Amino acid sequence: MSSSDLTAQPPLIDKFGRQVTYLRLSVTDRCDLRCTYCMAERMTFLPRADLLTLEELDRVAGAFIARGVRKIRLTGGEPFVRRDIAKLYTALGRYHDHGLEELTMTTNATLLAQHAGGLVAAGVKRLNVSLDSRDPETFETITRRGDLDKVLGGIEAGLEAGLKIKLNTVVMKGRNTDELPDLIAWAHELGMDITLIEVMPLGDTDEDRFDQYVPLPMVRDQLEAKWTLQDEARTDQLGGPSAYVRVKETGGRIGFITPLTNNFCAGCNRVRVTCTGRIYMCLGQDDHIDLRAILRASPDDDAPLHAALDRALGAKPERHEFAINRRGQAPSLARHMSMTGG
Ligand code: SAM
Ligand code: SF4
């Protein structure tokens, strides 16, 4: 594995004064599930040769850390379906001695049981796990193929290994709305916070977004009829899109990610790099810069890579432009979340 140049470089500050300290790095577009809000039933995945190699992913991570990035989240697709993923998280773990404060991951947890120990050894402390239902049938309908027991086993193994887990739950009209209080109570009993996410219009998934979308303020009202929700100051979530409440009765927290009913862009501190090396400055915009060609054209010199990061930051837009369109209209962005890295 190549050792990236960690010489301190100028921080990544965009023209709105926001510093990028958080990188979401996608390691694959593939997945063992086909969640109905994320993918179509039949997906065409990228040829493996198009993906960044482990060495290239490592080099990108190193360049961002040299520019002041303190948190890296590996994502996808499903990161654990990439065959050499253990090698990657183990290698990235060494950056904890070079300025990286947090290495983390977002996963569907189907393969978490076999990685929990390795993640802890690499210095990973927290994970986000996506779980939309604890009902086996609903889970299978939403994921089109998922085995709930494997996911619950993965969560259990992660918690036993000492990982702190936060759940991500996409709220889907008529699918999991009734179940949310039970899911939240269960998560809190196990010491897990849970973030509820509004469906975002990313990519065609064979379903109409209009049929999936529930505004989260409505969900909050329903939860408030059952529990006392206390708004939390956003101190530990600086730059994050979640607004948190603490449930007085359970002691646990619920986050709300509402890209459609609220815009969360003002404090944005992140960029995304896809598994093919495209840097997207905003999840909700199509502008990107291709880092792969630059990496491959200059294998021993990071200067062109840093120049590309500067160009990317110069083009970071002020805000996303998501919209759920009228029934029948195309989604706002053709790109799937699994491409950009959720
Ligand atoms: N496979 C992993 C997982 O599911 O956690 C990581 C990648 S997945 C694309 C990351 C997150 O994006 C998941 O929490 C998923 O629920 C969310 N997601 C995917 N498509 C979405 C959409 N259209 N709207 C809102 N959230 C979405
Ligand atoms: Fe796979 Fe995650 Fe997308 Fe579901 S949300 S299809 S688990 S990448």
C-alpha cells in the first residue's frame, strides 16, 4: 500500500467560508440488497476495472487528511461486499496517528458479524447501520431480498465487540411508518440512537417517489403524541444534516434528516468521493471532478491531486436543489445514492 504524502497542506475552505473536514468515501457501487428507495430491482453495476484500487482509495484518503479532513466514512453501495475491504479499513486505521480523528462506516450490517473485530482493531469506534424494519416481511419487501436475521446478528456482534451503533431508518409511506415507535424503543433499549431520513429523489428505483415520501415533521408529531421530545443543541452535530431530540421516556436520541422540508446546507463540512474517484461537492448537485484520471496520470506526485481538490472546493455550491416532483415526473437527479455514497 502506498504511503500518501501527509505533509500539511492548506485547509479546504470553500467560497462560502465552509471548511471541509469530513470525507465520505464510496468503495463500491455494488450491494447484496436492493432497497426500494435506493436501487432498481435490476441494476447494472460498474466494471470492476472502473473502481479505484485500494492503493488509490488510500491515496485519496491521505490527500484529504493532509488538507485537514478529520473524519472519513466508508460507504457504498455496501462497503462490506468489496472483497478486500478489511485490508482497506485496516490500512486507513494508521491515519489515526496522522490527524484522522474518526474512521467510520455506513453499512446494511448483513456482513458486519465477520468484520466487527477487525473494525475495532483498526480503531473504528462508531458505525451507522441502516435498518428500516424489524418485521421480517416488511424488511424483505423494502430490501427486495434481505434476511433480517443476518442484519440483527450483525448489529448484535457489533455491539458485543464494543462498537457504538447508530441506526439509519428511511421513512417510507405505508411501509414502516406504523412500526417506527417500536423500532425506536428497541434501538434505545440497546443504547443505539436512531436517525429518521426522508426519501431523497436520487436515481430511478422502479417506484414513484411521491408514493414513498413522508414529510418528517408529520412523523415527529406522531411521536410527540406518545413521548416527550426534547430538542438538543446541535453542538456535536456541527455540519451534519441531523436535528436531534432526546426522548425523555427512553433516554435515547432520535435524529431527523429532512433535506426536502428543511435545507441543511449552511454548515456543510463534507464532500463525497465515489468508488470511481469522482469528487462530488454536494449530494444534491451533479457537478463533479474526476480524480481517477489525475491519480493514474501522476502516480508519484500528489501536486495535481491537490490542485484538483482546490478546483473542487472552488466549485462547491451553496446548497442542494432536491425536489420531489409531481407524480410521474423523473427524479431530480439520475444518480443513485449507491453511486455517490450515502
Ligand atoms: N449500504 C449501506 C447502507 O445501506 O447503510 C451504505 C450505503 S447507503 C446508499 C447509505 C444510506 O443512504 C442508507 O442509510 C440508506 O438508507 C440511505 N439512502 C439510500 N437511498 C436513499 C434515498 N433515495 N433517500 C434517502 N436515503 C437513502
Ligand atoms: Fe444497498 Fe444500502 Fe442502497 Fe440498501 S441503501 S440498496 S443496503 S446501498
